[in-house]
Amino acid sequence: MGEETTMVAGRAARGLSEADLDYVRRSLAGGRRPKVVFTAAAGQLAGQTGQVVELADPAASDEWLMVRFGRDTLPFSPADLALPAKARPPRGRAARAVPVDAATPAPQPPGQPPPGQPPPQPRPGQPPPGRADRPAPQPAPAHPADSLPAAGAKLARRPARAKPPSALAVTLSYGDGRWTVGAQQGGRVLAKPSAVRATDALRMVALLDAPAVQQLVAQIVAAARADAERDAERLRAELAEVEARLAELPDDDDLRR
């Protein structure tokens, strides 16, 4: 592994920076799905690539970047991902080329006469021009791979850890006189809130070792039952009044007499 590969691996281990996240947002806003590389924090997926297809709410979960990998779309955190080297936003300015003046003569090596003059003749016992004593050649540097830091070797030998699944939350709620239950994993909704009967809600709460919660749910159900009984009593009274008015009206036989 060369020095350049080690530097890329070091950048990928840090995950997505703020500049990288801004690049991802602008790409999605433009209709593109930017490619990302899974870092070592992603476990067994480290080194493989995916596409960011959606951004969830960062306040709801740490894993708010929805990445398509194969046929699956899974949530990941910024530390689990990195941009490929070619997709990274540019940093700094490119070096400007310095123009060379054609009129400026190129520097001459030591011992050489200026252009247009004959070379000087060597004196007796003097070495020819340009062959002065030169320093002994130095040994070639070791292969770049031999100078890699020990941290890079440890990183390469470290086994990839499995990515733990996101927390699963099943929520039982009460509002507007009805009970609902829903499920969510990380920033992804698995089941939208759907209505359940009060008896089923009581069974769910009974499985919890929380007497305070059970007592509160029992109070809610009792209050709902009392409201339903009052409505039924009111409807029975209205029905009795209507039947009394109906009894006072003559039927067809009475009209024929």
C-alpha cells in the first residue's frame, strides 16, 4: 500500500465533514444521488460503495442518511460514510503557472562558458571542465510501503465489526378518544399509527411492569366508558321522547273512522 492509499484511508475513517454533507445536500437538491464509501465504522460494509437517496431528520436519530446498497435502503450516520476521492469538494486554489521569460537565459552548469564563447582549455594536471569531484551517490530510499506508519498496518489487520441495528420503538398512544399503535426503527417509519380497541390497549399495558402506567390507562378507559354511558342515556331519552310524540299522532285506521 502506497502513501497515497494510506492518506485516502485516513480521510475515509473520519467520515463525512460539514463540507461533505453540504455537497451531499446540493447533489440531492439537483436530482443527483451522490456516491459514498462505507468507512470502518460501518462494520462489514467497510470499503464498499452506495448511493445517498434521502436525508432524514438529524434531530430524530444519529443515522439520518438513507443509503441504497444493492436492493436495500438503510440508515447510516455521517461517521459511517465518506465521499470518494474524486467526489470530494475542492479545497484551496490551484497553483498558478509562472510564465518563463524567453529572453532570460537558462542557467549554465558550473564550468560551462556562456553561449557563443569557446570552452576554456584545461591546464596541465587540471581535470576537464564539468568533471569536478562530485559527492558519492546516496543509497536509494526504501520502498514507500516500508515507511508506512504502524497505525496503518494495525488498521488493515483490524477485523471489521458488525454494525448494530438501530433501536426499534413501538408506541401506544391515546388521543381524540381513540387508541393507536405504531412502530419506528431509527429514522424510518415501519408502521404508521393505526387504531386499536381499548381492550387491546389494556392487554398491551398489562404486559408492562409499570403499575403507574396501568393505573393511568385504567382511568382513561373508565372516563371514556362514562362518556359513552352518558351519550347512550341521552340518546335513550331522545328516543323515548320521539316515541311519545309518535304515539300521540293518529294512525291510518283512526283517520278512516
